[in-house]
Amino acid sequence: MPGIKRILTVTILALCLPSPGNAQAQCTNGFDLDRQSGQCLDIDECRTIPEACRGDMMCVNQNGGYLCIPRTNPVYRGPYSNPYSTPYSGPYPAAAPPLSAPNYPTISRPLICRFGYQMDESNQCVDIDECRYGYCQQLCANVPGSYSCTCNPGFTLNEDGRSCQDVNECATENPCVQTCVNTYGSFICRCDPGYELEEDGVHCSDMDECSFSEFLCQHECVNQPGTYFCSCPPGYILLDDNRSCQDINECEHRNHTCNLQQTCYNLQGGFKCIDPIRCEEPYLRISDNRCMCPAENPGCRDQPFTILYRDMDVVSGRSVPADIFQMQATTRYPGAYYIFQIKSGNEGREFYMRQTGPISATLVMTRPIKGPREIQLDLEMITVNTVINFRGSSVIRLRIYVSQYPF
């Protein structure tokens, strides 16, 4: 057994020590022969081998080899020292020297900070403010060793944890009472025609179109939820423009209550049933609308020769001055001239006669008249003839019907 142990020891030494004949072959892998000293010296593979360790591995030289260790590993203590206490100088050892225990010198590695930290000038690990680098699309909150991304109201965080996507509030839960319009990061509420948005920006209230203008409808504006319509008083129909009123001719459509003896006279917004004229003494009725006082009758000496009945209508509040009726002599005698005047019915001084020619005059309305109202004027035409010393007159009894409305 001692003999076997001696052979094993020699064999080991033969692998590690040089021989006189072939010194290069006497050094094992990882060692190289120093020709001056004759010693086997360690080869630093970390310097001689390109890219001895790849990736995040760090090369650490060892006696007779090298190690690849992760850069983030705890401090590695190494490499191994030369296992032989004295260098070899003879050709063959008489006996194997005792093996000493491996010596692991302490080699400190560079300090590496955890993810989210970096080294400062004092070799301290300090937090990295990732928010400075714009990692988040919208809102960034820095936390020790990391960061957190959030989004503004109206957005939601995508799965990448960094970017934000618009939330369609109109599709998820419609917050508007009527119409919802999605916008980037928000929404707006709109109201249907005829409604207006309230101060809360969500609810809609009816718009009172009738309060905007008194000219929206010719007669009456009726407001309804979301709309309005124009109405006309009895006796009128609404035109196609949906705002103007037009008189209905009841007499023409036979939509009246006049009897057979009466005459239907159409008015703005209604009608009038006119009884047959009655000629008072000493007048005689000579037609449907004319009375005459005979010259041979002594009672007619100071009376108008004829009384002619005429009817007309005007709208309430008609603009003034306005020419409303014309009076004219039917015959002209040599040497005669004519005087026109309002004989009665003008107590309010709302009319006057303007002579427009030798035989004609016009009735002028000087003040606006509010209806409904009936006015009767006696318009007198006086004939004067100096040649035969004649003076006579004729009267038009004009009945004016003022409507209730200005249309």
C-alpha cells in the first residue's frame, strides 16, 4: 500500500512539474512554463481568451483555470493560490512535498444596486426617478425602486401599464339625458331641437321659443315641449308658412247665420248680417242701398236729396294717416262747385275729408282705431250753383267695421 501511494503521488507530480527533456509538456492545462525560473505559472485566461464569459457573466481567474460567475452574485472569494509551497527546482523529486490547504484570497466585486436604483457619488444606492424619462403617457407616480402609471379622468390604462386609452362614456353608461357625444378624454351632452342644456351640462329643459320674439307668430304662439306652434283666432286659418293668419270668407263659403232677408257682409275674422235699409220719412227707398227725398215734398227742403248706404271694414290698429274711402260727384253742372265734409259721426276727430279735385274728395283716417268697433259717418257733398242760385246736398252713410285683430 505505501508503494501504491508513492506511485500516485509521483504521477500527480509528473502532471504538474517540468522535466528536463520536454519542459513544456510537463505543465498541465492552465499553466505555462517560465523559462527563466523553470516554474509552471498560472495563465490568466480572463485576459488571453477573448470573451471568455458572455452575457451577464463575469470572468474570475483561478490557478490553472477560470470561472464565469453572474455579475450580481455575492462577493466571490478566489482565485485559488498555488497549491505548492516551494517552486520546483530539481529534475525529479525525492519525495512528494506535503499539500497545503487551498488559500482563497478575498477579491471584492463592484457593488451592484437592485433594479430601480443607481449608484451615486458616495457609492450609495439611490432611487431612480423613472418619471423624469417619460415612461408614462399621462400621469406618473414615482415609488422607491419603481414607478406607477395612471391616466387622467376619461382614460383607462392599457395592458402595457404605460399608455392610456380614451373611455367612451357614451357607450358604457350614457350620462346625458338626450344625446351624448364622445370626445377625447371626455364627453359632451347635446339637446334635441327645441331644448337647451342646463347648467349641469347633462339635463335638457324645454326652450320657450315664444318668449324670443312677439313676431314669431302673427297671432298667438303656443309653446310645447321641444317645439311650438302658431294659432289663429276664430274666423281665420293658418297659412302654409305656419305663422300667418288669413281671414275665412264665411259669406262665400256659406258658413254664416244670416237669414234670407239679410245680406252677408264678410269682415276680417267674421261676418256681418246687414238688414235691408229703412228709409225714414220723408225719404223713399229707390234701391237696395239708396233713399231719396222728393223735391216736391216740402219736408225735403232742408234735407239731403239722397242718402247712399255703403259698408267697409278696416283692421284694428291700422297705420295712419291712411286714405280709406273716396267720394265723387256723378254729374257736373255748369257754374257749380262742390264742398265735401263730414257731417256726423266724427266726434273723436279720427277722420277728415281731403278734397282731391273739383268733384272728388278722400276720407283720411288720422288716428289708429282699436277694434272691434263699428263707426257710422255721414259724408256730405254740397253742390253750389251761383248761376241759378242753387244749393243742395247728398250724403253717403258710411258704416266702418273695425276688426278685433290687426290682420
